[in-house]
Amino acid sequence: MEPAVIGKNRRTGWIEVICGSMFSGKTEELIRRMKRARFARQKVEIYKPAIDSRFSNEEVTSHDENSIPSEPVDSAGQILLMVGNADVVGIDEAQFFDGDLVEVCRTLAGDGRRVIVAGLDQDFLGQPFEPIPQLMSIAEYVTKLHAVCVICGSPANHSQRIVADRTRVFVGATDAYEPRCRDCFDPDLGIRPTKPAEHEPQPAAATDPSVDVPSPAEPGQPTASTISDGNGYDAPAQPDGHPADGKAVAPGDPSLPPPR
Ligand SMILES: [Zn+2]
């Protein structure tokens, strides 16, 4: 739900979160809300992480090329320095910011501003993608959007990585991800080696319970530093080990839900 447009005599700010998988129309929804505020002659500012260099450093660009001017920032704290007297603050691709974004949004809302944050709520392994979960907790309004599963047509909640190579940098890849529902989502697909590793014979000591045998790597927990994404850069690892990933260049967003 989108709250009423903030009035001139605003006193109380709030936080709105727009989240969901890739191809769910998050950026389109952010742009729609920002444009409505701008029509009402409210001062709007949009920020995005400088790392999101897919299309333009000066515009928030959604997959359907519906765009509005924005400022790339290197850190969440930089938003506080740049925000000026904006009534409405939009933040896109919020999953690329670190945990400082939570406190930044608190501060902005505490100053009486309307804060609209858009970002992926899950990474390509289906794990919560900080800091979006924290922002959802403290937000007044949360909108979770869905794409359409390319396999079965159900509402899609996951960003499926369909290229099983986590070390290669996909420059301009358009088909590295696709939306999938819970049943069709396969988190291992994106980290599975292209060629299955040869089965190594167990060392003889493995049968001796008194000997420590290194356990195989936890499935679904790749080494974050080796994760690459679809944008042509290596995304930094999050502090908790989740890959700062889940993005790809898309040719369009054919599966937008109807406007709400
Ligand atoms: Zn499905």
C-alpha cells in the first residue's frame, strides 16, 4: 500500500520499502511514486549506489527505460550530506548499501521526510539480502512485488541464477537470471560447477571416528569473494557472507504486475 502523498505541513516522516525479486517492477514502482510526488511540487531526490553502473550514473533506470534523474553515492552516509531540503527521498538498489542505510533511513524519516527504499529482498541463493530485511522491520509500509515464474507462471518470489558459473564476470549478460516461484527455484543451480567435480575417494582415515575429517563445503554457501554478477563487476561480499549479488542486466521487464 502506498500512503497518502505527504502534505506541505508535514510533521511526520515515514519509511516505505518496495522489495521483491528481479523483474518484479521495483524500480518502476519507485519511479511511479517519485513522479507523483514531483507532480505535487514536492522536492524529490533519488539516490542509488555508485556500484549500480548498469545503465547510467545520473538516472535511476528501470528495465523499461522509464527513468528519472538520480545521484550515485558511494555510501549510505553520503545521502545525509546531499539530501538538503528534499521532502521525499528515494533510494534504489538498496541491497548494495551496507547496514548503515538503516540508520540513515531512520534519520531521514525522523527529520519528517518520506523515504522510499527499493531493493532485492533475497539474493540468488534465496537468502535474506541485508539490509532490506532490517528496513522492512522498521518501515511503516512494505510493498512486496512479484514477477511471473518463467517455468510455471506462478507468482515468482526468487531471482534464479541460470548460469552456473560464479567466477566469470558476465559483461552485459541478459540471460543470467530469471524469475521463478518457490517450487521452481533451485538455489544450487547458480553455484553448481559446470562440470561435476570428480568424486574423490574417501581417505582411509574417514572410517575412523576418532580422526577429524574435513567436511565438504556447506552447500549453498559459496565463497563470497569469488561471486561475480551479471553487471560486469565483482560485487563486494556482505559482512555476513551473503554475496552482494543477484543483479543482472535485463532486456526488459515483461512480467510487471499491474499498477497498485
Ligand atoms: Zn514456478
